[in-house]
Amino acid sequence: MHDDLDRLIDELLKRDLRPNVREDLGTFRQQLAAGTLADDDARYIRALHTRVVKGGVPKAQPKEERDKAAAKASEVERLQAALAEAQGREQALAAERDRLQQEVAELRRELEALKAKAG
């Protein structure tokens, strides 16, 4: 029984698991070695092994795939920030264009008024 649980823990630790689960498995291994592992903890180890290793639930993503996904997410965030910045610049340029168009229109009116006075 001891060897069986040790093997299951070894197989689980080869997977990409949350840090708290890894910590729990380390504690269980120490309790197993000391002969103090509770029966419910042994059942938990077996159930976790069934879900994670044997496919009872979707398997944990390999570290390489997780790293690629994180890099992709980081790239998406960078692109979203660049897009937001570009949209902000676009809005500022549109506002400046509108201001300049109004100024040109006012200058044309002034020019027409001066021509009318001179004419």
C-alpha cells in the first residue's frame, strides 16, 4: 500500500499542478513515510490520480503549452495596449483636425468680410 501511494504521488508530481496541490502531496508523502497518513488522505491521492493521470477530468496542460499560452496572452495584452494607444492618438488627431477646420472656416469668413469692405 505504501509503495502504491508513493508511485501515485510520483506520477502526480510529474504533472503541472497548482502549487498548493504540490505542497499537499509533499506533506502526504512525509506522512506516508512516517506512517501517519490518514485514510481519507489516501483516498484523496487515489481520486486525484484517477482524475489527473487517468483522464477522469481534462489533464493538466504541459508546462511548455502553458508557457506558450502565457506568452500568447502576454502578446495579446501588449497588442491591446498598443491598439488602445493608437485609438487615443486617432481621437486626438480627429479633434485637432476639427479644430483646424473650424479655424480655416473662420479665416475664410474674415477674408470674405475684408474683401467685402475693400470692394
